[in-house]
Amino acid sequence: MSWNGRTRIVLVCGRGCGGALRGELKALGFSGRESSPTTVETWGTLRDAMRMNLWVRTATRVLYELASFEADSADDFYAAVRALPWEEWLRLDAPFHVHGTALHKSIRDPRFAVLRCKDAVADRLVERTGARPDSSSRAEGAAGVSFFWQGRKARVFLDTSGVSLSNRGYRWRPWVAPLRETLAAAILLELGWPKTPAEAFVGPMCGSGTLAIEAAWMAQRRAPGLERRDFAFLHLKGALVEEWRELQAEAQGRFRAAPRTWLAASDIAADAVACARDNASRAGVEHLIRFAVGDFRETALPRPPGLVVVNPGYGGRVGREEQLAEQYRALGAWFKRECEGLRVAVFTGNPALGRQIGLRATRQTPIWNGNVACRLQEYEMYAGTRDTRLLRKHAGERASAAGAATPRRPKTTDDRR
């Protein structure tokens, strides 16, 4: 089996993450275009698809197109899928897993389309080889088949990823409402972190630590798929095992175990910090992140340049909105008082709460967290200001803070700048 042919490659991502994904593809030498709010398309070989599985941080799966055709009914769909040369692509000693989307008037239940696709693949293999392969309801350890059928047009792919690429393997202990790994990476990439090699990262309200861990992997130049053992492309006929080992070796050569990057994460909940530490340990980066227990206002900050990213609750799963409004106002005051010279960003799914920060965002990027429309709000906290009214206002805030009780310092033994 030869896998040298170029075809369309479709990368699936979260809604609003397409820009970050296009940037990743450009860095890998591919030009991509957003073909829908959740997909980016490019062209390449199977080896290219393998490289994307290894390196992209924001995609959930990489689909290698096999065919596109018109289908007016479930029978048309079955016939077109069965006509494809599956015996050239799939092994008889490995199961295959089918998933897909059907938006057609003849399909009331998408599971029926999955079943017709599965039957078509199996029937073709029986016809051509005399043996019926096993199909699996799970992506683990299986070759992947995917389809998208809308209206009259249908497209069939090999799913080269299998298990979603968002499952990095380090987050065994999720905290409350954790960010998906691919979403955390998209946030960091949208923020252009690091803008310089010396730019630090600080993550107050860290929860399960996903933002800090993804930042650590980026600082290490670590390919997110480097330690993953199971990809669907490894179960294909004539799998490019040697090419995969070469790609892994290349990625290992770029890996920096101990980058000189200042990374910190904190949370007011001790259990959250313990969870984040455990996840960071499994990710191999616990030694790179300064963990602390404490209120965000007690966060130890680095000297500029640095990026502070906060993902507070926004009234959906975490916190009551009336209580959170005060927290957002306190965030804005803390940014103005303590974060001069740093870049700060807030990821929130509640625009009304976001306005409570009281600062004018330099940029707002819409990114969805699952089915929640969120905004990534960025602020430049310049050191100094030419607005004398703001100078007087900030001076009053500092005086009030100095008159208040001295806050507890974070419970940490880590060194700080």
C-alpha cells in the first residue's frame, strides 16, 4: 500500500479556535483555510497527517479524505461507501471504528448512518477478502473511519487520530469545570505567548492547572503527541511505522527539558492546587511550575515581560453571578494596582461580568467553551500613564490597599524573582 498521494486533510477544532489552528499549520509549513466554524482544511500526504497529529495543539482530530460523492438516500450512501477500495486501506487483523455526522432528510437518527457506513465497509472487505473484520464501538486500538454527509454531498475520511487529540493523558484529576487541553492551548496561542523568549506566565485561579501545563509544554517545545502510544493511523494497512519513528525522533530533538521560563499557578482552593500538581507531575512539568495556595490578590508576580491569564467562573457551572460580579471588579482593581508592565487576559463566558473588570480591552476574541460562547479579553497594563485623572485614582486605590490588613502570602516554598 502506498500512502504518497496528496489529498485534502481536514482538522477539527473547537469553535473559535480556527485562527490559532491556522497559525499552527503555517508554522508546520502548510496553508490552511477555515472551511467551517470548527474545521480547517489543507492538503497533504498520510505522513503529513501523522506530523499534524504529533504537533498541533488546538485540533481534536486529523481527517484524511478518501472520497466525496452525492447521496440522496441511505442506500445511495451505502453503495458509494461500499464502492471504495477498503481492502487497500484497512487491515483484517485490526478492528475499525466508525463515527460521523449525517444532516439529511432521509436520516432521522445519525446512528443509522453510522451503521450503514460500517456495514458498507465490512461488506466490501468480505467481498474482496472473504473475511469480515471486527468493528469497534471505541476508538482505542482501532483504525478510524469518519464521514460528513449534509444535503446531497457526502465526504468520507480516514480518521488518523482515533481518540481525541484533546486527551493528552495527563489530566486524570479534573477540578471544577476544567478547560479542555486544546482550548487552553488555543487561548495561549491567540495571546501570542510567549511574545519573547523571556516572557513569563502566571495562572491565578488555576483549577486543574491545564493552562499552566500547556504553557509549560509550549516552553519546552514539546510536541503534544510525543508520548502518546495509540493513533488510528498506526492500525492502517501498510502503516508508516518507520516514518512515524523518524517524526518522533525529530520532535525529541527539539524538546527542551528545562527551559528558563518563569511559570506559576495558584488557586484559593488547596484541593485544586493539589489536583494541578498531580496533573503537572503526570505531564512531566511539575518542576517547572511554581504552585501556590492563595487568593489571586496574593499572587507572586514576575518582573515584566509576563502574561497573566485568568479563567474565573462566569455563572454557568461555577459561582453565582451576583457574587462573581464583585470578584471581577476585584480582578480589575488588582490588574491596575499590581500588574503594571504585564499583559493580562481574562477568559469568560459572561460578557456582563467581563464588563465589571472596568478596563478597556485591547482585543476581544470570541472562542467557544463547548456550547458556551466565551470571550478572551486582553489588556495591556502599561507601566505608567499620561492620564492624570487615572494617576490620582490609582494612587487612591494604592492608599486604600496599604491601609487595609496585609494579605497572607501564598503558601509556597518555590523561589520567585
